[in-house]
Amino acid sequence: MAIISKITDELKAHHKGKLDFYMLRGILPVVRSWPKRRETPFRPRELEAQGVFGILSKATTLIQDKVREAWIVESIGKRPRWQDNFIGLGMKYWGIHPEIPPVLLDFQINWDYSNLEIELLIQKMEAKYGKIEAQEIQTTGIISLEEIETYREKLYFSIYDLEGLRLIAPFLEFIVGKNIDFCLRLQKLAGFIEEPMQVCFSDANVRIPTTKTYYYHGVKYECAIEINPKPHKCLPLESKEEPIYGPTKWKQFNSILNMGWSRTSGNYLWAHDHEVGEKFEGMVGQHYWYIRGEFKVGRYGLAFQVTGIKSSSLIVGATLYLNPVYQHIDEDFDIVIRKGKRGYPHIPSQLGDYDMENWSENGGGTSTKDGHLGWMHLNSTGISWIYKFGITKFALQSSRDIEAEKPTYFQEVYYDLFLGNARLLVFYKDRFP
């Protein structure tokens, strides 16, 4: 901007579209460069940021009760809402890396006598359309009493996934810490922990702040307001009645993954132990084709999106149904339901899911002797693999395949690979409040 002596029509006409002449505050003639209008209202990066903001806003509705409570407790007494903190973490990460960080949806604490294991339900979304790329359970593994102090500090400050990426997650110390203190108190009363063992979130190196009570939508919360040099005591033990459950209900879930993998070779161990399948095929079992001198091994993967079952409900039974389309059984065998390692089987399916080193344990199944090849009942171990708030995955494998027993004839069943044809029936009871 520059001051000029006088504004004339000739000056305006000569510099039209290039310079802007006007009276500053109505008394001072000035000239400035004509403001350049953008060709588009928003730059591509700004449009992309608006899309990511919308995806993160929608993701706040996916947070489960326990994690939402931790977000609320952390934000009470502060100016931003918990949703603002949630979106701020995601936008800050996206500004540095062109992707949305993993989001913590829920967590669960499993106790094994005096040791514990924390499972985190983590969801990864792509930044362009907000589609779910993966939803998996990541676990801390068994944490001994000696390691609780160390892990508690990590949990207090921030939560990372197993690859070291910062999650969109609150500080769970308020929720998880109280739960662990309470359970440790139970272990002491039961005689599993002898005094003077004092492992307690409240007696940690990072001191628990003093708290102030707030009420949010009729629910009582406690919020940290300052550092207190005096450690708090463990929560007192309160008597609690046995839970009461209602009548048995059931829900049916159609498969979101329904795929098998097979491999053929003249050498049985080559086909059995290979890390990658040869092709996608709906076969479970193995056979030896003596005319060609070939061995064939087939394995199967399933995944279901389980929804609509409360976290407090008790699952009392579960059954898998698949549609058998062909069978050739010269030697009987069991079809075993197995559990995959973290991330297995992949969605969409990969030939690398064929590797039997990715599968373990026995979650139930059926036998070809029974003749019911379509119905497979899960045992108590298999029922424990069902996640009430996420994707549940299984693998099907022949018992003779698991034992690496070389076939001499045909031991195979083929199932319908049409997506959605496989079903999971879950029987459960809701808990009365």
C-alpha cells in the first residue's frame, strides 16, 4: 500500500485489474495491489484436512464405554471437550504423517492368578475415505507383579501400539489403575500374594494427583487438580453380589471373510510346511492322488463382525455354520477350529495366511464320523476368542494336517466360498444391572 496525491479516473482505467485505488478511512488516497482471487476456494491440502477432520469426528462415536469414560475424566475441568482432544491428536499426527493414527476403541484386563494381561482393541482407518483398514486386538502379554510398576508409568504417560505408533487414546491410569489395585487386593485376601507386598498404582513413582469431584450428565467423576506428595491408599474392598443374568438370547453374524488356501506338491512335507498357499480354494483337509503322485493340503479362514452384544453380557455358546458343497472322505478326520496370531487371517485374504505356524490351540469343531460337516460347535476355549466389540477370526484345519500325518487316500471337504454364506451363531445372556 502506498499514499498518492490524487485519485483520477485515468489512473483507475489505466491500472484496472492490477491496482486498487481508494480513500483510506475516507480521507487519505492510497493504492494497493489488487487482491488475487484463488482459482479454487480451497487448496488441495485444505480440502484433505477437512475430510480427515470429518473422519475423526465420526470416529468419536465408535469409542466404547470404558475408553469414553477415561476421555471424559481426563477432560473434566478443562476448556476443550474430550472430542476436541481426540480430534486434535489425530489432526496433529496427520499433519506430520499423511495418515490417521490408530484409534483405541476398547480395552480388557485378563487376570492369571497374580499376573495380568491388558488387551487393546485398535482400529486403523485410511485417511482418504475413512474406510476401516484393520481392526485387531493387541496385547501387552503377561505382566508380572515386578513389571507392574514399569508398565504403569508407560500407561500413565501415553499409549503406543506394538509398532511404537502413538494411539489416539486417553490416559487410562484412572480406570485401569483402580481396577488393578482392586484385583490385587482380592489376590491378597485369597492368599495368592503375601504381605508386605505393596504393588499399587497409588504407591507409584509418578504420584497420583489429588482429585476434585465433578458431575457430568448425572455421572460422578474425579479429576486431577494438583500434585499431592502423599501417596493415596489402595481402594477398600467392597462386598459384591454374584451377577444375575437373564434368559439366553442369540444373534447370527454373516462372514466378512470366507476363504481357503491350498497347496499341491509331490513332496508331502513341502506342501504341508510351506509358508505360502498356491491358490485360493475352499478345501479343508488333505489327500494323496496316487495317479499323479501328488499331495494336497487345504486350510480355511473366517472372520465375523460381532456387534450388538453388550460387554457385560455372558456368552454361553457359539456355533459355526458353513455350506459343504463336496466331500471325498476315505479316512475320517476332525475339522478343528483354531485361533490366529495377531492380524491373521488378513482382510482381504492373502496366500500367506496358509502358513500353519500362524495358527494355534483347539477351539472346537466337528468330526467327519458324525456326518455334520456344516455345523461346528465352539468349546469354552473357542468361545473366549469371540470379541463382543470387534472382528472375530477363526481358521479351520484338519486334525491329521495338524499332526502332519501323511495321507494315503482322500480326506477332504469343500465349502462354499460365497461371501456371507458362513455364519456365526452366538448364544448369550444379558446381565441385570
